[in-house]
Amino acid sequence: MPLTRDLSDSIVVITGASSGIGAATGYALARRGVAVVLAARTVPALEQVAERCRELGGRALVVPTDVTDAAAVDRLAARAVAELGRIDAWVNNAAVGAVGLFEEIPVDEFRRVVEVNLLGVAHGTRAALPRLLAAGGGVLVNNASVLAEVAMPYQSAYNATKHGVRGFADTVRQELRVSGRSQVSICTVLPASVDTPFFRHAANHSGHELAPPPPVYPPELVAETIVRLLRRPRREAYAGGAARLLALQWRLAPALTERALGWYAHRAQFLAAPRRDGSGSLFRADAQARREGGWHGRRRRLVRVGAAVGLAAGAVAGTVTRVNARSRHARPGA
């Protein structure tokens, strides 16, 4: 079910709104006159994003929130209703990462990624559902990743949480339908690599500076995908052609695509510059209200490499499919 009122008359809560996709989504909605409730840990960055939202024509309410705290997330929802009257849509966007070999990522960092990326979505959903139902219905969008469907080395915690987000969303959607509450739509966004500060803020135990594997898309692409879901809800939506292509390849030839993507990501997500191990922004708030991570040049230079790898994996998957089909037809009695 779509929003019960025009988008321009809606109130939308966005977590992880102090930078990256969250900030871009706030701006995209503000341009359409939406009232946005901005939640994240870094207050100065939230205030900057809110000011820009107001300049773009929207209303903005800042509510500092750590999504790992269920009570704080419920207070976020309560304040949105108290000050703006209701909640029409909720975007679970907050996410963090820890990059490195699984056995080299400290337990407390792995746990923190799970708490933010998966439990944060659960807390947001728990707080949002009763308020959306009280408003007569609405839309809840979970920003997952194409890594909710495929996998990439050195991202064990992130991969696990994003797979979890996808399964969680599917389950809640089923429960709403069978319990007669289908006036709330649950949607999942699966972006490809996005040009945000995420890789600069991630915990890093790889020994090298990090970078998003190309092709890299602007955060505005994901923001516009979220806006479309608010207007016309769907179960899932990919953001970036590479995400759709990777998902298709994974379904057609999972073992081969896993190897190809592993080989590619092993080479594409690390820069030559060394970097000391560190926990990044996992336990400290340091967002700077930046939508982009500064990967423009990388986006231009390496997009052909990413496309080439994708096409190669696709060709392999297509060949395997054809060979399997011929084998079935060649069997006696087929």
C-alpha cells in the first residue's frame, strides 16, 4: 500500500541521516516539500543537513539517536509524532562496517556492526509499525545492499547483517499480510557501491586504505530509488545497474559468480596506501554532513573495469546455463 497522503504532505523519519545516503534522501524529500525527521549520532552534522533541507523547501526536525538503543529509537518515533503529528514513512538507513579477514576483526567490532545494521533495523521497525498503523498506513524502507543477496570478501559482518535485513523484512511483510495489516508496506533497497563516506569511516583491519569497488554510483541514485518506493512501494528495488547484474549472475551461477566477485573485490576495495588498524566510527560519532566520499575520479577511471568483470561473469553464467540445458536434453529418455 502506498502513502495514505501526498508525498509533499508526509512526515518521513530517516536514520543515519547525518551523511551519505541518509543526507541525500533528506535532501531529495525536502525538495518535494516533505517534513523529514533526521536521526543519527552526530548532532552538528544533523543540524547542517536539517538547515539544507529547510533551504530546499522542506521542514526538518533533528533527533539525535543511536539506533542500537531500542529505547532511544522509540523516543525518536514518539518525538516525531508529538512535534509533527504522525509518521507516514520510516527509512532504516543507519549502517557501519568492519573490513578485514573475519578472524582478524575484534569481537566487539563484529558485534557493533550487528547491533547497528541489523538490530538497529529491528528497533526502527518496532518503533515505526504502531505509528504507521495509527496514521492509517504507510511505508517502511530498509536500506540494505546488493550484499544482502551476494557476498564480498573482507566484509563478513556487513554481509551477514545485510542478508539478515533482507530476511527480516520478508518475514515482517508476511506477518503484516497474514495478520490483516497490509496497509503498511515493507520495502528493501539493494544498492551497488555508492560514493559515500562509508569506506573512510569503516573499521579497518586490512592494512590498506579502503575504497568502494567500482562501478560506484552517486548517493542521489539511491535517494531517488527510496523516493520512488515511498510513492509506489515494491518488495525490493535495486539501485545501480551493477547491483541488478550481480544479483542475476549470483542466481544463475552462484559458485562461479562467488569466485569471480571474490577475485574482483580482493583487488578492487583496497588502495596501495597502508593504513593502521582502527575501529573507525564504530564507537564514536564523527559524521560531517557529507553526502559523497570523494570517489568521483575512481568512478570515472574504473567503471570500465567493473563492467568488464561483470560481463565476464555474466558470460560464464550464461555458458553454464546453456551447457546444463544441453546436458539435460542429451540424457537418455529426456
